[in-house]
Amino acid sequence: MSTTTAPDPRRVALWAAAQGWHVIPLAPGTKVPVRGCDRCSPGTKERPNPRYVQHDGHGCECIKAGRACHGVLAATADAERITAWWERTPKAGVGIAAGPSGLVILDVDCHGGTPPEDPELLPGLDLPHGLAPSSIVDGRDVLALLCEARRAPYPEGDHTLTVRTPTGGVHIWFRSPTGMTWRPLAGALGWQLDVRAGSSYAVAPGTVTRAGAYTVQGRCRMVAELPAWLARDLDRTGHRVRAERPRVVLPWRSRLIGTGYIASAVRGELSAVAEAQPGTRNGTLNRAAFRLGTLLAPANLDRGQVADALLEAARHAGLPDREAEAAIRSGMGAGERQPHTLGGAA
Ligand SMILES: [Zn+2]
Ligand SMILES: [Zn+2]
């Protein structure tokens, strides 16, 4: 798309809002948000704004009043507000706030450079056998590698909305599955693979900056749902935001699960986990989860309550949540399949 055929930014913004996306105006010719009012704009390190009043942008009165202050925090899908913003700055580009729009956008960079060693190409992943690292040139190759490892089709172009950036990279747009929230983490998924999610934003197709235009690549104009395999990889690499369970000191002591003999058995298992030393923590947690799993049905225990108590005990022992949750799930599951015979010979 040449600059002469570039669509009117206001129409792009209203089109985006009609998709349910939340937009912000970008300073004309750039990919950074427009400057907010004097009170809300700290300025730059070189040119600090003396009239700036330090405050938290969340809940700033300006945003409530409809001003485009605090960048992505002002994002809206309100057509009236959007119209007013672009009447004021007709040449403003369009940014799409990922989180409030329910979007997860893969930012695949193609700026060359020397690829890192295998372990950092796709951190935490065992790469397919026979990979020649010399075949990796940029983020596209890294994403192709991830797709190969997952036996998934390469998601660009004809599967979902894909936007080519002026620097030759691509943004592959996805809808977040309902109920999931995400955060951006630079480089956590792979080399030259970033994720626009949560509080970050992407430039809408049709926007033209001094560096060039953001254009749709391929035929697909629809945004597909984030594939399950990719959601799992984003979760694995820390992009998924999960509600934090509160941490309490020595919580397992205050838990009363079951009665009588069961209660003391439960407490014994939880204490063993909480007091386990590095080296034996995993084994102890596995055994405890299994044993408590065998008691669930016979003693009529609440599965979630037991799992929570085990997790808290595991935290006390210093086990990472992800690891502990997996051990609890599999241990309890195995135990449940071999229920204890209460009061019997077993
Ligand atoms: Zn303001
Ligand atoms: Zn403000």
C-alpha cells in the first residue's frame, strides 16, 4: 500500500472499534501514542516536561474526561470519543490495545543478526532432532521451528489477520480464548518472537508512519482464535496471567481437612511436604498427593481444598507453583484411581 492510497486513519480507528477493539491515537508519522495533556506527560529523559505532575495514570481524571492521556490506558472502543480524537488529530495513526481488545499478537521480527545458541532460540523447548542452527535467519524461522515441533501449520497469512510492518517483520493477530489473560514478555517465547498482549499495543493495518506502512499480508482479514498449542506455549513461557493465590505463613497447620483419623493423616502428609528438603521435595509431594488422592472419595474430601492445601505446603517447601501443580494433579489423579479402603485391611 502506498501512502497515496492509505485509508483515512479515523475510518481505520472506527473500523477497529467496530471489531470490538480498543484504540489509541498514535502521534502522526510514528508508532508511539500521542502526547497527553501537560499534567499527564512526563516528557523524555532529554526533555522532561516541567509541568508534569507525577501521578498514576490508572483512573486519571483525564481519561474519564475523554482525553488521550497515558497512552494505552486511554484506549477505547467508543465511537464518539474516537471521532473526537481524530477530529483533533486527523493524521494520528491507530494503535490497538491488546489486552482490552482481547487480542494476543505475535510480533515476528525479521531484523537479522546472529541467532543465539539452541537453548535460547526457543527457551525451554527440546528442539526437533537434526535442526541445523545455520538455517535460522530471523524470527520467522524460529516460529516455523516452533510450529514444526508442535506439528502445527505456520499461522501466518491465510489463517488469521497478518500485518506486515515497515521493517519487514510481521504481526500475527489472534483472539484470546475466553477467560484467559496474557502479559507481554519480550523474547520469552523465542528469539525475535515477541508477544503483544495485556498492556501492550500493536499498530493497526492501514497506519502509515515515516518508516512506512503497516499493511495486511495474505488474504485473511479475520482474526482467528489463538490455537490451543500456541496458548500452551505462551502459558509455558510465562505469558499467561493467573490469579495469584494468597500466600500465608504456615497455612497447612491451620487447615482442617476431614475429621479424626483422616484429619491427622492429611495433616501428616501436608507437614511432610512443607518440611521436605531440596532433593526430596518432589518425591515427597508426589507421594503425599497420591496418598491424599486415595482418600478423596472414601473420606468424602473436597478435591480443590486438598489440592490448595498441598500447593501451599509445596510453596512453603520452596517448590515453584508450576512444578508443584503438575505433581499434585498427577499424584492425586493416580491416587484417586486406587481409592483407600477405610477401616478395611488395605
Ligand atoms: Zn491528562
Ligand atoms: Zn493523568
